Amino acid sequence: MPSVSADDTQFSPTVAPSAASPNYQVHFTLENPSGVQVYYQYSYLRTAIQSINFSFTNPTSSGQAATLSFGLWSPALMGSGTYQDQVTVQFCLDQACTIPVTGAPITISITYTVTGNAVSNATYTVTPSASITVEAPDTATTASATISVATNQLPPYTTYLIGQSQQSGVVASGSWQVNAEGTGFTGTLIVNLVSPNSLGPGVYSDVITVSICYDSGCTKPATGSPWVLPVTYTVTATEGVDYQAQMLPVTASDIAWAAVNQKIYAVTTSGSGQYPSALLEIDPTTATVTRSLSLGGEPTVLSVSDDGLYAYVGFSDQGNVERIALSTMSLDLTIPLPIDPTYGTTYAGYLLAMPGASTSMVVSAYVFGTGLIDWDSRGTYVYDNATMRPQTFLTPDASTRVMALSWGTDSSTLYAYDGNGTRLFTASTLTTGLSLANEATGVSISGDIYYLNAAIYGDDGTVTDPTTGAVLAGFLQPLDALEPVVALDSSLNRAYFFYQEQLSPTPLWTFATYNLETQSVREKTRVSGCSLEPGGVNGKVGRLIRWGSNGLAVNCNEGLEIISGIFVTS
């Protein structure tokens, strides 16, 4: 009967974490083979041994020899500690190994000690690495996010992947799924969020902490652990549930709301498919045109007096402003703009009806008929009926570009923004015209401006101190919101924006409501078929207005988008 023996069955290496991986060999001697075929099997736990190789020479008349070579895991990967492994080698006379030779099986024991207090040098990549963003409509019943963890190599003992959410947050539950891929490993945490339809529209936050540890109590965290990932969970409002949306298919270059008349007014371009070159009176509750007046030319800017009596219309191809009597929807007065001594005809770039004085207005004049996009402002003037007040601090100046105008709390103060010189002017309105009261420099604002609560709000989301020019706050991240327009409502403590939130793969045109005081977003809704472009209609990107108790409207490329509902007021 053949017998087998080994030259060593106990290995107890002690190494530093920086040492090379230990390698060993065990030699077996098989006596009295008597020319019979001898089979072998081996198994090991992999808790200390990384690789193993077994070689068995051909039978000889005097005996057979076998060699078991094995290498232990890298001390750096193992980290400090003591690790046990065991190799069991069986020699048999049959392939099923039911007839072992004498001395078999042979057990080889390994006690592997890595000194010090180092943890495994395994590295992990957590994706996403900075934050988690989830969005779902409020009609959905479920929402989830995925966190992926990847590593090239795990140590041979249990690695704990733990995901925890902040108490009272919006993360309802989570589960790990661990998969091996080739020589690397991936872990996936599926995060289940609170049902969108139970939360309702809003922007919610939570924090997920991802920990990778080498013990269940997480006293031995992996390098880089924990990963703290803020969660932004947006539950969007849904058309037909939280608001109603209607589109009036006209190309409007500017729009205004007249609270006294409970109507929206719009001026349309010459290229509008319906009602071209016209002033429209619109019932926003039905999105229908109730009255219209053909204007001719290229109407560009519009302002309606606060008593609802007059609409002032400026053109990009006519050197005058037309005043329309809204009671009869007819031309009331043509107001000629100054003739520039150098360039000739000037055009209305920006105009505002004067609050408390419906027969007066202020207008910023431009040349070349492209006043909203050229760089040559030709003065800002106050008119009473067709008579220009003689005094102005914003005289024709090739270096000044008045890009926006806003009244203060009343008509005694006018704010004007010079985009070329990055200056914000404060003017006093006198019976003789405009007098400079303050000039703030280094101011950057895009789009129209609006005065509220001693601050200037820009379409771009900036809030500016008109006295110092300092930025007081901001609603939007510059790269996250493209072509924004704003409307304010102090009674509801809301700022409303319409903007493009994403360029690719699909543009997300968004209505969003913000807390006016904290600048925090409250609710969002995505819309299709309504978009804005740089330059927009006749140089204006667009205008967003509040109307009625619960309405918004924006003149986009596709038409006049009108919405109403609890999304606006909640």
C-alpha cells in the first residue's frame, strides 16, 4: 500500500505591512507506489493564501515526489492582524478519492501575522463621488438612486459595505449588492427614496454616508471611508395635477400684466403666425385674445401704466413710441424720440410707464434699430405725453449701454444699468428730468432688473445693493440655469424663474419657485414646447410675469406660455 509524508506542515510568518508577500513550498514523498496510478486533490480557505500551485512528477520504481507552492496575500492588502489558513492535500488510488493512501490526507496550517496597526491598502472608488441628485414627478410612486463602489482587489476577509441616511431625511431604505468582476469587485447600493406622491412637489435633502469597514462595528474603516454624499431630491409638479398650462401661438417680443384690467398685454413681431405686428389683449384664464390692434412695423418693447389706461410700445424700426388707449384699444399718441446729431433716428430700447402718472414714461434710446444688442446708447429721457423733460444724466455716450431700467418704490427714483461700463445708476426724477443720485461700479447683471425691498433683482438671479453695487445674494448657479428670466411676488415671498437647466442630452426648460428671503428653491416643473434663446425675440430673451392670484406667463419662442395653479402659490 503506498504511503505519503510531507517535509513541513506548519508555517507561521510574521511580517511588517511594508514587507513582500511570503512564499513557501511543501515537498511530499510517496513511498511504495508499485507502479499504480496515484491521484491527488487539494483545497484551501483563501483567508491567508492568495495563490497555490501543485506539481506531481511521474511515477518511478522507487517512489514519487510532489511539490506544493503557495504565496500569501500582500501584507499591505491584509493590514495588521493575525490570519489563519489551511491547506488539505489528499492522495488517493482512485479518481473519486474514496481509497486514500496511507498518511493521507495531510493538513498544512498557516498562521500569518502582519505587525503594526495598519489597515488594508485596498482603494475604493465611490460613484457618484460628490453628491446624489434624484428627480421624479409627484405622480410617481417610487424613486431610487444607485451608488456604485469599485475596487481592483478586496482583502480575503469580510468587507462591510454600509449605507446610512440622515435621520428624518428622505431616504427610506437601501440595500447592497456585491459582485465580483474579473480581478476587481463592485458593490451597488440601491437607495429607495420616500414615495414622490406622498411628499408632493418640492426640493428635499438628505445625506447618505457610505462606509467601507473591515469589521462589523466599523472600528477599522477602509482608506477614504466614510464617503458623505448629500442628496438633492426634486419632486416636480405635474401639469394637469398641480397647475394648468395653455399656449397661445403668437410670437410676442414683450408682455405685461395689467392688474386693474385683469389682462395680459403683448406686442407681436412682424413674423408672428397670428396677429403679426400687433398689440394684443389676452384673457389669461382662457389664453384667448379678447382685443387686438394692428401696429405695423416691428414692435419690440411694451409697458402698461399701473392704472391700466395706457400701453406704451417701442419699435426697432420706428423712431417713436406709440401710446395706446386701452379703453378703446386705439392709438392715443405718437411720441417722437430724439434725433441724434451723429446717427439720426433713435429707437426705444427700454421703456417704462411712470407709476402714479400714466401719461408719463421713461425711455432709453438707441441707434441703428438694434437697440437691445448694440453698444451705443443715445440717452435716457422722461416724457410727459409727447414732451421730453430737458434734463438727463444719461446723455448720448458711445461707452454707455443702458441695458435695463426699473423704478424704485415709486416714480421719484429710477435705476438704470449700464452693461458696458458695469455701472448701476440711481437717478432722482425731477420735474425737469433725471438727476444722478448715485453710481455703483463693478456691477454685473444680465437681463432686465426689478427693484424690491431696497435691492435690485436681475433676470440672472443676482440680488444687488443699488447703493454699493455689492452682491447681496443669488438664486441661480451661472452654469446651471441658462437664459433665465425672473418675476417677483413679495406678497407670497416668492421669486419665480423660467430657465434652461440642462443642455444635453435633453434640454430641461423649467419653471421654478424660490423663497424670496432665503433664495432656496421650493418647487420645480419641467415644460416642453416652450424655450428661450440668446437674443430671443428682437434682442430680448423673454419676460416672465406674474398674473392674477396664481398665474405665470412667459413669451417663449413657440408662443405665449400661460400657467396657473397651486404650483404658483404653494
